[in-house]
Amino acid sequence: MHKHGRKKTFGFATRAIHVGNDIDQDSGAVKRPITMANSYALPYDPTDVNWSSAEGNLYTRNGGTNQKYLQERIASLEGGEDCVVLASGVAALSGLFFALLNAGDHVIFSNVTYIAAYRLLNELFKNKFGVESTLVDTSDPANVLAAIRPNTKLIHIETPGNPTLTISDISAIATIAHENGALLSVDNTFASPFNQRPIELGADFVIESLTKYINGHGDSMGGAIVGKTEHLDSIRSQSQINLGGTISPFNAWLIMRGSVTLPLRMRQHNENALEVAKWLEAQPGVSFVAYPGLENDPGHEVAVRQMSPGFGGVLSFGLKADHNTHNRFVSNLQVITSAVSLGHDESLIVFLGEKDERQYLYPKRFSNGFFRFSVGLEDKEDIIEDLKQALEKCGLYE
């Protein structure tokens, strides 16, 4: 760890550069290198070694040097005590749930989440392991309180939610969880720690898909769980070492490199997305825009309280058009790319049609199909012009 890394007097951008980095002792390089080893030298007498320990360097499935450096940085940026970095955002979600939950436990979770969280809690953990779960519209904390049971172990929320940008009040739900003996985990991927730090708002755990904004270049995968060491040690043992969801050294190094520019990139994502959302909102051919930065958005008031300095780079919107016209609109885009994922340097859009299996959980305005749009770092004038010309070709621009 860099000698100045964790000092709380240093700002977010300074920590994004220095935490986890230091002078390489062998070469004198000012950036730590990639250590592409899967095994490390054993002590003189290895008979006392715990082969399932994450302490020290033993075997990369137990933890490698690049992973440890990245964990230091992510914990600092999130304002957390400890961090486990795994192979993907889904590995982080499943790793948290696997380590925390036992048969007979009850989980409350947001009805709008990443599909893997929905699948894990609504199907896999319920059917395979006997974990009870309740889907709740967590945008109203009263719904969370009403769903509490004596065996509620965990409340898991995602805010902003994927793909509807639904906002949930982290502080209010943390209070409900702790007053009822439960833990709160928050998927923070859409916001990133630059805009929102759930642990500072009372959450016990924060999940990040490092694949998205923290990496920022669309070229690697990783996931992080941040929380107190007492919980993270269990997650590290069960979900990393014994399930084997370890991140590769190269991906850890790539994400470490990408995270340096997180503050700069997020400022641009925030600015671009707000401008694009305002422009789309004014178009007669657009049926709705969901973005918490818009003053008329249902989650705006709560988002202003818990998100700063901005509202992220993802929005959703629909067209006053049929299914095929939505697809024609995408095919006419020239700057914006039709692809999944988010948080890349380039703008990405995906059409989510009317037959989404979770459509019944979304607000009515999403019922005719819609786009999830990850606004990139291009000049915002070019992004808006691209949207304009695609609307024109579909007869939807006036």
C-alpha cells in the first residue's frame, strides 16, 4: 500500500491514483507490475501451512498480489473497512449470498435489479438451498418494513436500479435493516463510488461490477464486495478460495489502471447523461425518459440526497413507436453502439422489448419496450446529433 494511500485527508481523486500503488522494489518502476504467477514460494517448512488461507501469497486462487492492491484501492474509494475482489460482478453477488445465507434465512430484495441478482435470489438460492425471498418495490421504504420477518437475514437493494433507474433510500432502508437484526447490501454499479458511497450511508456491504465504470474501458471483468473484515474473511474463504471465483492478475491490473481516471470519466458521464436526458425529454417522439437527474423523475428527491456530484451515465427511454421502429432506430445510429454492458468510454444502447420476463415488475411506462442507454464520453453534441438523425429516419423528429 502506498505510504500516503489511506489518509482520509486525501480526496477521492488522490486516493484513486495512490492507494494500492507504490514503487516496485525490484525494478524501481513507479507503477506496480502484473504478477502473472499462479503459485508462490513456500516457507522452509510448509507442513504448517493452511492451504485454504488467504493470508500471504500462496496460490493465486487464494489471492494474488494484483488483486490485493486493487482491494486496497476499492475499499478506500468506497469508504469501507475491507474488500474482496472476484472474477465478475455476478461472482461478487453470488459470493456475498453464498457466504451469508443459510437454509431457512429470508432475503428481501429490490424488484428491479440486475438479472443475475433476480435469478440468484428468486430462483437458485430458493430452489436449491431453501432460502426464502421476497421481491419488494424498495423505492418505498415502507414496503421493506412490511416484508420483514423474524428470519430476515439480508436486505439487498440496487440503486439506481437496472434497467429502470429506480431509486431507493439507502439510509432509510439501513435503519429498517438494523432495527430488525438484518444486514443491508447495496449494488452500487450504476452510480459508482464517485457519485454514491452506500457504506457511508449505513449499508453493511456494497457490491460493484468493476467491469463497468471502475474499469471504464470495456476490456476486463471483475467484481467487488466491500464491508467489515469480520464478514469479508468469511466471504474470502467460502466464495473465493473454496468456490474459486478469483479474479485473474491481468484483469486486476487492468481495472487498477482504469480506476485512476474514474473521477475524470464520471464527471463527463454525469454531464453527458444529464444533457442527453434533458434533450430526449423534450422530443415529441420520445414516450418517457427515466433518469434520476431529471427534476420530474420519481426518484429525484432521494437521489439528490444520496448521490453527489452527479447521477451517473445510464438512462432509459422509450419511443412512441412499435417494436420494429425501436429496432430501426438502433440500426440507424452511427456513434452509439448496440451492445450490452455499461460504463464504457463509448455509448452503448440495448433495446429491451415487451416480452422481458420481469416486465410485470416495471412501471407501466416501460411496458411497450424501451432502451437502456449507457451514455459514453463522446462529445455530447455528437451523441445528441446521432439520436436526432436516427429519430428523423424513423419519422419521429419534429
